[in-house]
Amino acid sequence: MTRTLALLLLLSTGCVQRFYDGNALPDAEIVRVETRGADLEAVNGKRVENDSRVIEVMPGTNTIEATVATPLQSKKVSKLTFFGTAGALYYLVGRPGSPNCVKLENVRGEVVAEDQVGCRPNMVRASYAN
């Protein structure tokens, strides 16, 4: 039982990577970014490890490097710089099949940073359930 509980705890926390020093901070003091169709490559110049899908950074100016997987095209790294608000959640949104179409949206769907050089003109913003 203890072994199972330890494994579940490891799996539930293993996909979050923190990009700040020290112990884990309360949600109200950090900025959280979750991916939706994009792959995180680096945050503030530091490589993302283990295919993390959720990152935590300190409030203020941050830079995310991301790619969108495509079967036929090479990946282009998109750099998005944004000002993160303490306690806020953002979504890093990539458009499948469009390697240069990456956006960072807040929970209201407002774009706070984007790299849309390769976006298809007929694509509309997707809605994602939490």
C-alpha cells in the first residue's frame, strides 16, 4: 500500500518542472503554464526536462521556447516572452500541423504572447476543457 501511494505521488508531481530556486511555493506566489498541443523546449534559457507538460516560474518577465510536432515539416522553435502575474495560469497552445503557430493564452482565452508566422489563416482559436 505504501509503495503504491509513493508511486502515485511521484507520478502526480513528476510532470511539473519548477524554474525557480528553493522549495515549492504556494500557487498564489508563482505562475503556472500548461501545454496544449505544443512541446516545451526551454524556459528562461534553461532546457525543459522529461517532456514536462506543466511548468512553474516566478512572476514577471519570462521567455518560453516551444515547438509544435508535425509529421511532414521540421520543427521551428518559437520564442514567446510574456509578463506572468502571480497566481495566474496560462496555456501554451500549439496548432497541430502548423509548426510556427504557438500562442500563450490566459484562462479567459486572451492571447498574451504569440508566434504566428506559420498559422493557417482559416484556423480559429480552440477551446480546451480543464
